[in-house]
Amino acid sequence: MPARPADPVSPTPQQLRQAARLLRGGAVIGYPTEGIHGLGCDPLQPTALQHLLALKARRADKGLILLAADLTQLAPFMAPLTADQRSRLTQSWPGPVTWIVPARAKLDPLLTGGRNTLAMRVTAHAPAAALCRAFGGALVSTSANRSGRVPCRSPLGIRRGFGALPLLPGPLGDLTGPTPIFDLISGRCLRPGASPRTMP
């Protein structure tokens, strides 16, 4: 029986600092998330958002997801929430659950897809959370694949799909695919997904 490949090593502080510098400079990078590799960039740099959408061949009206290490990093992107809405978020965060949340006015339509909501998540996945902390804020997190294709679950898949794209090393989480997505206002599940946790 062939030996099982060793799990990827978590990113070093130096690798995290380098990735954060690239992001601040407007780069798009690949990085590990809860179940797949993601593509990320600074959500406040329009040129970076345009580059990311071009890499994925993704329509601008679909919107993007933000990933953060804590709720504070998402606050600049959220409209005021009710106590019940905030409680619903904190019951599932940090964790592998993405919520569609009322968005703050005048965000870049490339983030929101032109809607008044925005998808976001506070992650419990250590490498992704460490990247957000090193960057100092929330990051765009969209699956590392060209639109309509299967998301990448390995560095090799990213190399094949995107060439010499900068890639933060590290293990994936224990999901088998992307996180589930719920709507905060209605509570409705918009995209099912496997998770080790009980869904809200």
C-alpha cells in the first residue's frame, strides 16, 4: 500500500507576513480554508477584485464572500444588526458557516454583486484565521477554481489552474467541500454543505 502523503505544514510567521504584504500590494493569493483552497485579495482594492474575477472568469453580479478572524474585522462591511441577528451569527462563529448579511451602504458592487447584502464568515480554521490577523482585516474568500469547475483541494490543482499564483501553504480543514450558506434575515439555507458542526 502506498504511503499516505504527509499533511501540509502550517504556515510560518514569515510566510504569513509575506502573504499579508502581497495582499496589501494588491495581489491575489491562494490559501487553505475549511474544505477547499480559496482565492483571496484585499476587499477594499477594486483593481484586486477585478483581477480575482478575471482569474476565475466569474460574473461580477454574483458577489463574493468575506472571511475574517473575528467579528470586529467584518464590522466595517455590515449594516447595523438587531440583537437577534447578531446572536445568530455568534452562535455559529467562529465556524464553517457562511451568512448572507445586510451590507453597509456604498460598498464596492464587485463585493456585493450590486445587492444590499454580503456573504461573510468568521473562520475557525487556523491558517485562514492567521492570514486575516496578519493582514489586519477581512479578506475576500472565493473558491480556487474557474467558474463552473470543481474547487481546488491541493496546491497542485491551483498550479494547474492558475499558474504561478502566490500560495500560502497549510492544511485544509475537515470539510469535504465549500461551507454551507445561510441567509441571516430568513434563516433559509441557500447552499448546503458538509460540516462537523450542527447547523444553525
